[in-house]
Amino acid sequence: MFGKLKTGDIPSLSSHAEALNHWGNIKPIRNRVEDERPIGDRRKSHMQIARNRDTVICVLYDTNVITFHPDDTITLCVPEEWRSNTTAQFIGAVLRNHVQSVGVRDKDVVITLKDWGSFRIGTATKFKLVSDGLILLEGNIVRDVYTVNRKVLNAARKSIDPYLTYQRGSHKVREGLYSFDEMKLLYDFLVEHKQIEASFPFDTFVSSNQHWALDLPMMGNWARMQNHIEKWHERAKLALNLMREGSHEDWYAVSLWLVASSYYLSENRNVRVDFELLTQDITDLFLVLLPDALIATPEPYGEIKVSGHRHAAAVRDYIAGMELN
């Protein structure tokens, strides 16, 4: 259900009665299921309207996206893998008399009602048709909004204050420039601390950092590979421990580690590094490794809040789940 959907031929259906009447007026397509018929253009077999006993269902590809019930409730179904503009366009076309907009926001299909606000659509989100439009009954997705616990974060930063002073001074002296020659020093450091094997080819090391980077790991299919998350967790803890208790040599290596995790250092070329990015990477480590560093509150009713810390929270929760198991 990805891409741009042409919906000009799809009728607006405001109620169960309208949906049932529209279904009844469509001539079935020969050799097709009798109860499933094209909702618009007969050539568009991926958009159908079907009757199942007393309900009327609008089908996009193989998903029953909109179901009209006799009591004038409407159930929307948007599986996680189909939270796309195509799905949003289909819902918006069928229900356009009742909605202000339907689109994708923060990786969810979001419906905005004319008088009631915006809601994320899940797999069984139900609305009720009333005299002035639709109202939400149940089943919408409510995401947590994350804010930083400043007290916890400030205490964590204070615990590595000597390292931060060193890093700031070193960065200033070198004017933010780092070179490819330093990658060999980082390689030796990571071998020494058993973050990579000594047999790991240096050429592979410098061309791909997914095996040793400190950047937050991506979530999704990659995150289900538990071994990779465990390895990242180990090196994150090591990096923070060395920031707290390591020598100047360790601090230099950790600074290189942070730089090389975010920047590609190539031969015969110096890279100028943004110091704020390095400090943000350290903050991300704290947000994942400290249980109380993030405060979660549910989205207010009718509002969609995009949280800048959701990725860190997802990694943190995934690690917590691994440790419980």
C-alpha cells in the first residue's frame, strides 16, 4: 500500500446506509466473489467494497481498511506494515465528508476530525457517526511523549565532567579536525578492549562502522538481531566507564570513537567535526543506559506529539527486555 493512489472515482460514504446502498448498486464482476465489488473504477481491482452479513467493508488490496456497522459505528484497520500515504488517501477519499484530513505523521496514519482533533489509527480504531460528524470511541494508538529528566542527566554529566573538559579542550586545540591516520589508533584501541577481533580486517573496519559504532542502533529488523544489540550495549557501557574512570589516553581514544561513529574518515582528507554532535551522542548514551533519564507521558487526547527521544527510548526498552529475559 505504498505510492500515490488515484481516488477521484471513489465515492464519499457517510454512513452504513450509504455504503450498503452503494454496494447494492454495483454490478458484480463476472467470476469474482459475489459479495465483493469494485468501489470505484471497475478496472481498479485493488480497491473493492464488500458485504459481510450486516457490515459493509471497503477493501484496499487485501486489507479490510474501513468497516461500516449497522449501528453507525465505523472501524478503521491500519496494520503496522501499511501505515502509508496510500492507506491514508484511501481512508480520506471514502470518509471525506467527515474528516478534515488523513495523512501520515510520525510514521502513523493520522486522521483529523473537524471538531475533535487528530488521532493515530491502529488495527481496530472505532468511531461513531453523530449528528455533526464522527467521534472517537476506542482503539486509537497513543504514543508516549518523552522529555529529559534534567536532574538525572545533569548528575550523569557531572560524573564525566573531567572527560568533557578534556574533550572540549582537545577539540579546540585541533580546531575540530580529525584525520584518517587516527583510525589505526582507534582500531588498536578497540582490539585491546575486545570490541572487535584482532582478525577483523582493517579495510572492513574503516569502511563500515556497524560492528563497532557508538551511535544509537537502528530499530526494526536489525534490532531483532539480539547479538548486535548486546554488542552495542557492551561498548556503550565501556565508553561511559572510560569517560568516568579512564586515563587521558583512554579519553583520546573515546573521542576518536565518537567521531568515527558519526563521520566517515577517508584517506588524504581531514574532517571538521561538529562538537555539539559529539556531546549529543554522549547524551544519547545516557538516555539509553540510565533508566530514569527519560520521562514518558501519553499524548494528550486529540493531539499528535512527535517526540525527539523516541528512538533512544525504544533502544532502552529493547535492552531492558533482553535483560529481563
